[in-house]
Amino acid sequence: MASFINNRILHVDLSTQRLWIEEPEDAFYRKYGGGSAMGLYYLLKELPPHTEPLSPQNILAMFTALPTGLPIHGQSRLDICTKSPLSGGIGDSQAGGFFPAALKTAGFDGIVVRGSSKTPVYLYLHDGEAELRPAEQLWGKSTGETEEILQAELGSTKIEVLAIGPAGENLVRLAAIMNMHARANGRTGVGAVMGSKKLKAVVVAGSKKISATDAKAFTALARQGAHDLDDNPDVKDLQVNGTAGVVPFQHSIGSLPTFNYTHGQFEAFEQISGETMTATILTARETCFACAVRCKRAVEAEFEEQGVLPTYGGPEYETLGTLGSYCGISDLKAIALGNQMCNKYGLDTIGTGATIAFAMECFEHGLITEKDTDGISLKFGNASAMIAMIEKIAHRQGFGNLLAEGSQRAAAKIGKGSEAYLVTVKGTEAPAHMPQAKRSLGLIYAVNPFGADHQSSEHDPMYEEGAGELYLKRLALLGLTEPQPVYEMTDEKVRFAYWTEVFYSAMDTLCLCQFVWGPAWSLYGPTELVAMLQAATGWNFSLAEVIEIGMRRLNMMRAFNLREGFTREQDVLPIKFSKPLEGTGPTAGMALDPVALEHFKDIYYSLAGWDVATGNPTAKRLAELGLDWVTIN
């Protein structure tokens, strides 16, 4: 047995309160890597097709991966996968922090949760032991309050807590699962699934040492990353300004969604930029376990006599977009408060902000009025309305009860043509990167198994004319050697989208931070990723094997969706994306062509080895990846 993994997976049946430990062999870890591929293994094996996502029968799988907990940058991430209450297909979400590494040191590599408890409980893992404990005292509490109570109850501030807030308890389909108050497994409604199981929190504490097989080579690689950080301008800006540092660039290329994806530029972009945050409300640069990048923000401010505390971190770029420019809001302090409320109540900021922006556009067009919205004027630019609506969504109060279902379900209830204002794919709200500016991203938004996602492939500027030398040198390792024209979608960009998606898929299942281990602009590249895995495990990993891990995960996800009745008909973009953008800037007047998308989907499916007519994996392709056990009929 290896020292970099525990070879121990905890299984929990909340309906019967039974816990047991599985001890897989190393071969299982090498084949699946960890993360969502390992979680999908249990979903595909045990979850019957067409299971209701919020029923006790759904499975919630939480996994670390091979390098998690080792002393190197960008490895402390946790993947959570389940059947999504937003899409009815696969749900997948990643988050960083200290919890993932602590789960490893507590003696476990992952947790598979089934059933539903009759009363609230929390799961306590410590030095190889696991137990369920009552959590009635935690129910209704915020994520911060939950951690404080558990620290007092367990007599330690060294514990790491993964918890839902009131939003998860109330089965809000936009609910997140939080750790460190500000690290969110935020997408695809995973928090609602945890709430449906009445599992309030998972608490971990342990002292087991996780060590690399070749400690000398591993340490050298970690030192190399720390040394190279200052020479990589993209990563250095993450350290200085966080992800918020990309606001001006996104604005400059017409990729900053504004007024619910109606414009590509926001006139007040400087007021919500990372530079402004750094100069005004930033109090600290925080990090994840063993990472020198320190891209997380902590801020302090006040909006309408409500304090914003460093405890709940600070807004990421996506949050500045969804709670800011999407809603036409330029008050950074209001956005910071909205971010705090989402983290406190356990809400995905992307889904929440985009859903509020959708409602604002409906309001602006008269599809809903103050009679519907509890007297709140949901106009673009109304920061007070945004704050009030977050409160209502988290607690399912009034109009917030409808928005708590997510924008796609809300549109079905509102009717009156409101679907024209949706920015959803497979029920999941689109993030703050516009496919009108980044054309290959539009394809990925469409075909991604769990809906529109900005972290499932590399973005177009990395492979367009004028791209940096580092980007092109690394992408060449994936066979990508022909940079493409700006703002155009081409057959070659399909290749770029597919092969970087496969690489990102590998990073997700290996639970690696894409800011550190990505294929183009990040701190390390593909060569270093392979070297890190070799040093960590002592196994003769190759880039081809990493690519295969990524392919295996993608095929497992598509196979899961196939069983739920998904075909290429679900791989579509919202109507709004085919309407010319308004406003000014380089993307004004641009629109995506739905007919052209079908052509590019054909190429994508062929590259993946899938059936072009359905967009789904074939039995032959699954067998080639060692997935012949997966049932797709």
C-alpha cells in the first residue's frame, strides 16, 4: 500500500446509520485517479437511472485524488459529484481549501454517501475513525456559525469543516457546499442534495503524514514552482489581484457579460475590478493548503449598514460578474456583501447572480412586476434589490422561492416568452466568459456534461494569433500547433476545445487546481504535471496516461447522462446567444450561429469517438477505456 494515498474509502448509509470502509487496491486509484471519475464509478455502479435527485436514493460522492495532501502548490481540491437537481444529469463541482488535504490526513481518500437521515446529522472523521453525530443544534445555522459551534463542541480549532448553510437545508437548487466559509463546491446544486440527506456537515481531523514516493524530486518541483511564480505574469496577477484581476481584460475583449448577457462590456468595469478591490477593501491574500499562489481574497467593507467581514473571503471574478455586471451593479461593497451572504447561506454565486439577472431582465420587459417580486424593484443597477433577493432565495421566501428553483424552472413558471432571457445550458447558468468573444468556449458550454462551465477547457486567447510563447509551447504537447484567428470559430478550434477539455478533465479527476497545473498559462504545464505524478506515486506515468484519465472521466459523465435520456439535443446553447449583442466594443452586434454549432458538434463527437447522431459514447469506445462494465442501454 502506498503512503500518498490511504487506500480507504468511507461508505455511509444515512437511512440505516451504517458506516463501512472499503480498501481498494492501488490499481483502482491508478485507473481512475480520484475525483469525479472515482465518484462516477459508484454512481454508475449503484444509482438506478431516473432516480429523483433530491430523493434518499441519490448518491453524493466526495473524493480527493492521488496528489492531494502532498506539499506542493495546487493539489488540495475536493470533487463532489451526484445527480444534479438542476439538470437531471451528472452534477460535478470542485473546491479548494484545507479540507481536502485534511480529509487525507484523517485517513480517508473519499466518502460515498447514500440514503437520508430522519434527523440532522454530521459526519466526524478523525485519525481513521468515522462516526455520525446529531446536528439538530446546527440546523438553520450559517456556515460560519456551524464551524464555530463544531469547534466548541469538539474542543479544537484545528478541525476542517465542510458544511451546507440554510440554502442547502431549504433544498435551494442553487445551493453550495462550503469549507473555510469561502471555498465553494458551488455548481450543479450539490448543496441541495446534501441538504436532502439532512447531512449538515463533514468534519475532519487527523495527523497521518501523506508523503511522496520520491520526496527529493517532489520537493525540487515544489521549489521550482515557487521560484517561477514571479516570472509568470498571469499567475503573479492572481497573487496580487486574485481572479478579479481579469475584469479589465474581459471588458477589453467584449467578454464581460452585462445586463444579463445583453452587452459584452460594462461601462463601470473599473469600479468592480481586482485592482480597485486591492486598493480599497482587500485585507488579506489567503491560500489553500501548501500553495504559494495565494489567489483567494479576504475583504472588509460596509453596505447599507451591513458589515462585510474577512471571515467570508472576497468576491472572485465570476461573482463580480454575476452579482455585478450581469445585474448592472457597479457598487463593489454591495457585491462584496452579496458574496458574503452567498458564502454564509451556502449559495453558488454564479447560479444565484445569473438567476437574479434573469429576473431583472424579465422585470425590465414587464414580464414580472413588483406585485410578483414582493414589492422589490428588480431593475438593473439596483444593488439593494440584489441583496434582498439573495436573502429571499436562501430562505425560499416569497418571490425567492421561485428563483430558488434556478432560472430555467423559474422561466417555465413565468412564461410570457421569458425563456428568451435565459443563459442556461442543461439547466445550469452560464459563467462570466462570453462565447461570443471566446468561440470555442461556446462549443464547450454546449457539450459539457454538467452544463455551461468556464473551467472545463482552455480559453480561446491562449490559441489565437498573437498568443504568448509559453502558451503555444505547452499546447504543442497536446498536438495544437496552429493558432487561430481572433473571434472566429474554426474546425481547428474544435480540436483545441476537445484536447484541452480532455486535459482539464484529467486535472479535475486528479483534483488539481487549473491555475497551477493547466495546459497553457498556469504555473506548471503538462510536462511538470507528469513529473509530479511520477514523483508522488513512483509509477511510470506518461502524458498519454494522463490524457486517458481525462477521456475516461468525460466518457463516464456522458454515459451517465445517456442513461438519463440525454442526446445531442441537450447539447444546445440558449436562444439569447444567437441574438446580436447590444452596446459597444468588439463583440457588439456579434451572435452565435446555431446551425454552425451543429457542424462543430459533429467534429467534436468524431474526435471523442462518440456516435455523431446521438453525441453519446459507444460500447466500443467505453471498452477501449476499460469501461466495458458501464451499462448504457
